[in-house]
Amino acid sequence: MSVTRRGFLTLKRPGGRVVTPSAGALPPGWLDGSAIGARGLEAEAAEEWQAVGRRGGARPDGPSGPSIKLSSNENPLGPGRAVLDAITAGFGNAGRYPFNVNPGDGQLLEMIAAGNNAQTENVVLGAGSQEILKVAVWAFTSPSRPLVTASPTFENATRVARNMGHPVVEINVDSRFRLDLESMLATVRGAGLVFVNNPNNPTATVHGGKTIADFVERVRRISPDTVILIDEAYHEYVTDPDYESAIPLALSTPNVFVARTFSKAYGMAGMRIGYGVGTADTIAPITRLRMPYNISVFGVAAAMAALGDPAHVEAERTRNTAVRAFTQKALEDLGCQCTASNTNFVFADIGRPNAEFRSACAEQGIQTGRDFPPFTGSHARISLGTMEEMQKATAVFRNVLRPATPVGGGTR
């Protein structure tokens, strides 16, 4: 029996009805239990599924029933049509390595480099920015050269260093939930790697361009052999007017590089593609240590299409900004102070253990984020869905939080 692309993507809905992608919405998890969603299916299904998201429809999540996922900082609409078309057009290249396809990973490197006024030797590709972070820890830390990082922050680099037995110096965020750069400076002498997550996950806060540049200059003066990794995973969502990407700084400064990802604003978390940018000498060790052929032909095609469609990302930024403002106001109306978010999630003081809040929300079909020490007893990270999803979610938050939220010395 021959198998066509459409036949390969034929699914059975719960209840036994067989559909093809063009017949309707295809929620994640309906193909052998995998969560590929709209990202690898025919364009008709992708558009229909995105329409479900815009309408705020509940997305089936296996045997547990409907839920709204606000736990992983994903783009709820996924990638744009140009990306989906590029992925499906790449089916015929599935049997090839990325370097044997035209356009392939070499052309993607050229595209990223050109977009940042750089050369290809200034860019390294990763399976998401997580691979870039992991390899940076391999390359630049050792038993005698620690990782300096914040707490809480994105844990990937910390986890890798500890698994290797390399020392980790963690500096608590400041009273405004921003990275405490001054305290980090006091620990950088002799460090192998300093990890700066800007904007920071989970606190959602950001430092301005001048502050980051001053920090880099001072680290370079105190400990010139220390490498500084600036993770800009949420770059496209920032609205703070003082913010600037550190990529120009990284291209002109030794031992500094920036990590980026297509997982967030570009809506391609399932494609696993990211990149790092810095001077050639800084990038070279990461290039040597990364996994060969780490980017799929679909990831290459998707990333190139995404970079060629800036209007889609701008629309996503506008949408996210409006949803963020709505969600923050709804939480603050409940007495839950939010940090100054510049991301696609909020970090809110819910006045109780996050595990208790998360469990209560899950019972009503809303999935929120994991615990983040040292704020497990007070704060929740809530990813932003569509406006319709957040309207439903905030109604649940009111049910969960209102009875015990202090307001003016009482409760409501």
C-alpha cells in the first residue's frame, strides 16, 4: 500500500472518527500521543487549529480532558503560514542531512549572520538555545572555574554545571526581581562563565542596554578570561524602551556571546532551533563541541521562513503585549502584585504556595508553571495564552485566589 503525505497524517479522533488534516482542527497529542500540533501538519489543518486558539477553544490533552496550557512559555498560536508552508515543502528532503539540502544549514547561518551585520564564523546553530547553553558550560567552566548565575533564573546552565561537578555561584535576584548584577560582579573573578538571562525567566524582568554594557565592561576589567553568556530568548517580546540587544556588543567584545531561540515569539518550540552570536574566537569552542547535524532540514526551512516574515513576529509582539496587560491587571485587581514583565509570561505574588495554586487551577482545566525557589511559597509563573484563553484563566484565578487574597487587611 502506498503512503501519501496526506495519508500519513490521517488521524483518528477520540470517539473513533477518522479525519485528515484538511477536515478540521488537529490538537496536539492526537498522533500516537505526540504533541506535534500544527507545526508539522498540512497547512489547512494548521490554519484551522490556530483559529481554535484565537477563539479560545479548549485543546484536548489526552485522557485528562480539556485544559489550557499556561506552563511552558509557548506561543499559543504557533508559527505563521510561511513557516508551515516551508515545513511541509521540506518533506521530500527528510532523507537528507541538512548540509546536503539547498537551502541548508549553511544558508541559514548566512541569513542569521547577514541579519546581524556579522559573518558566518560569528554564528553557531543549536537544537534550541538550550544546546547553546549546555555546550557553553562544557566549554568554559571546570572544577576550578565556576559558573556564576542568578536565582531564580533559567536552570539549564546550572543543572549542566552541577551534573559535571563544576562549582556554581548563585546570586539571588534583587528586591525588584531583577538580576542583581552588582552582587554578581563581586563573584566573577576567576569564573569560567557568567550566565545573564535578559529578560529573566521566571521573573520576567529586564535590564536596559546601558546597564548590560556597563556590566560586561566591568566583568572584562575584573576577570578578562571569564566568558559572559547573555540569553535573549524573550528578546522579541520586550517593550521596555531602555532595552537593547547585546548582539552588537558581543560582536565587538571578546568572551561575550548572545543566545537566541525560535521557540518563543516565532512559535517554533517543537522545531528545536536556536543560535548563538559572538566573536569568532568565542563561538569556535561551542561550534567544536555541539552535536553534529543538530538541526533538522525542517528546522532549517522553518527558521529561514520565519526570518523572512518579520510582520508575523511584530503581530505576535503586539498581541502578546495586549494579553500581558490584561492578565497583569486581572491579577493585580485580585491583590496579586506582578513584576514588570517583558516576556510572554507573568510572575505574580499569589500570597500562597505555588503548588497549592497550581493544583487548584489544574482541577479547573488551567495548567500553570512549576515551582521556582526561593519563591515557592508566594509566587507563580503564568504563561500567556490567547486573549480568550486568558479571559477563561483569569476567571479561574478569581475562583482560586479571591477567598484568601489579603486586600486592605481583609479578604475578598
